Amino acid sequence: MATYIKRGKPAAQRADEDARVRKSVEAILADVEARGDGAVRELSVKFDQWQPERFRLSAAEIDRLLGQVPKQTIADIEFAQAQIRTFAEAQKGALRDLEVETLPGVVLGHKNIPVASVGCYVPGGRYPMVASAHMSVVTAKVAGVGRIAACTPPNQGGPHPATIAAMHLGGADEIYCLGGIQAVAAMGLGTAEIAPVDMLVGPGNAYVAEAKRQLFGRVGIDLLAGPTEILVIADDTADAEMVAVDLLGQAEHGPTSPATLITTSERLAAAIEAEVARQLAILPTADAAGPAWRDYGEVLLCADDEEMALEADRVAAEHVEVLTHNPDWFLARLTNYGALFLGPETNVSYGDKVIGTNHTLPTRRAARYTGGLWVGKFLKTVTYQRCTPAASVVVGDYCSRLCEVERFWGHKEQADLRLRRYAGRNIGLGAKG
């Protein structure tokens, strides 16, 4: 039986924190809906000390900011976006419109239609999340979204040049320097300055995630992305240095980011705490990673690979790294994860920044029922049908009888009308007596 060597905060304590966030977000969304741009501007001043003449960046402002970005950084952004675009295009290529004749004269089909407008949120408070622009804007562009609005908060007193460059190079149609709940609310509800969108995507802090949750239904969302998570599955072939590096590399996102080790190695389980402490002493982001490991870090010792797989699927983490003698066994066996990183040669940072898979992924066990953001999230798969007169009679017979069973008389009359028109039947509410 699996044994916890280290456990994080209890679920009840986390629920209390969620309730506080939920209440705050409810009030802010109501304020934005009631007062529009006035509320957005006040919130921007309150939370970001940011009060520009307008939040949308002009073409001239974008050009000026791009001019501040080193050529190497531009080249690196273009490389990362090329990888994400290539994979998204390949994924889109796997999605086909469909038309099939299911019975003689009955044609059914589906089409994949892009969402008309999308709001992409690119976090940037603690860290300028340049890569999040690639993940949402580039992928939406590949899907064929007609209007892409992108928001990012000010960083160190103004728009972050590299983030703006990534938004622009990715294909955003509108770029706003606006952050937090106020940005999500403005895009989702609409204001005089920002036209509403049909869908909101992108990661963010707990408040951004909660704002998306509360707006869902009025607009579509990609998923509910909470604090980032990492789960490392390791056996005796893994070393404590690499495991600790990869755990802390995600824990640095913030003080509530869970980092979990599941291992069959007693040696590794015993060594990891000291190795984490050693690395925290030299890690510049230890102020975030340290509390995350202290409060949310977990170490679980298992008997064998099968038990590790069972525990990993129970945890259903956002990122799952496999550092074992046979990573492909876990690829075949695991079912609940946002993204899988197989072997020591890759890592979550590659997925977060550059390799081509999307980094907006399910958290808080949502991997049990959904994957992450991908080109298909921006496409609506909608169906259609057509019948010949003869086929309408065949289907109408069945439909009429089944509607009668359910006592849906108006539905039955829809079928009966076709039977009168195409088969000459004297049937239904419109039958001639």
C-alpha cells in the first residue's frame, strides 16, 4: 500500500481559500457589469497601479515596444511559435469535416467551424508569461478564429515588450495592457472600450480562474486552470538532483503550486527533502517555490510500477514527468494527466515554453475528464442532416411512433406532416376526416 512520506495542506483548508476568492470575484464581476470601463479603470489602478489613456495599444506603441526587444529574443519567440504552430496545424489536420449516407437518402454530416471571437489572457504579474501568448494566440489563429483580443497586465510599470511582441507575432488583432479579473471581465462582459468575445482562454492566478468559471455559460472557456501542478513518477534510475530541479521548476509558479513525487525508491524518497532544501538555498525564486513545497509538496512511496500508475491516475495532475527505466510503459498505462513528459531528456519547462505542445492544461484533477487547450477547443463541431422524400417517409414512420410513446404530440405532428406530404398518408393532427 502506498505510504505518504510528506503531505500537503488538507483539502478543507484549500476549500476555505477558494470560498474567499469566489466571493471577491463575484463582487468585482458585478461591478464591471454595472459600471463598465469606469470599474475596469478603477480596478486597474487598485491592483496594478496602471491608468493609461487607453488600455488598447496602438500600432505605433506596438512597434515601439517591439523595437525594445533584442533580436535574439525575437528569434527565440519566432522559433517557439513555429513549433506550436506546426503541432497545432498537424492537430487541425486530424480533424475532418464528415458526411455519410446512413440510410438510402439520409445524409448526416458535421462541420468544424472556428469560434468567431476569442479573448486570450496572458498572465504577467509575478512573471512576464511570454509563452502563454504563443499557446493561446497562435493556436487560435491556426484554428481560424476571426477576432483575437489579447490582454496582459503591466509588468514593472508598463507593457512588457517581449510579451507584446509574442502577442503581435502570434497574430493578435487587438492587444490590451490590462490584467487580472478586470481584463477577464472586460473581455467576457464587454465595455465601451473592449467589445465582448465569445470565448475566454489562457491561464492565470486563482482570481482569473474563478472569473472564468463564473463567466462560463455567458461565454465559452478553455478550462478551469488553477495553480500549476507537477507530478514526478520516479524509480531507482532517477537521481534526486533532477527530481528536485523539476519539482521546484514548477513550484516557482507560486506559493500554492502542488509538487508531488511518487516513487518506488526508498533511497530517493529519503533524499528528496534534503536535496530540495539545498536547491532552495540558491534558487532565486525560492520565495515562491519554498512555500509551495512546504505547504503543497508531497512524497508518496509505492511498492511497484503498477501502484505508481494507480496513484498517478488518482492524483490526475496537470504535468506528469516519468523518470523510470521504461517510460513507455506509463504512456500505455496512464489515463489521467494534462501532459506527459517521458524520460529524463525532456521536462515540463520544454512543454511550458517551446517544444510545441500546449501549456494551458487541466488542474485540480480535471484531467479525469478533459485535456488541455488545443486547436480543437477553438472549433465548434456542428451537425447537419438532409433527406430525400422517400427517406423522410422511412424515418418519419419511426419518429411518429416514438413521439407518441413520449406523448410529444407537436413533435409527432412534425413527422406526420411529412408522411402526409411524401407518402399520402391520412395521419396526424392535420389529417382530413
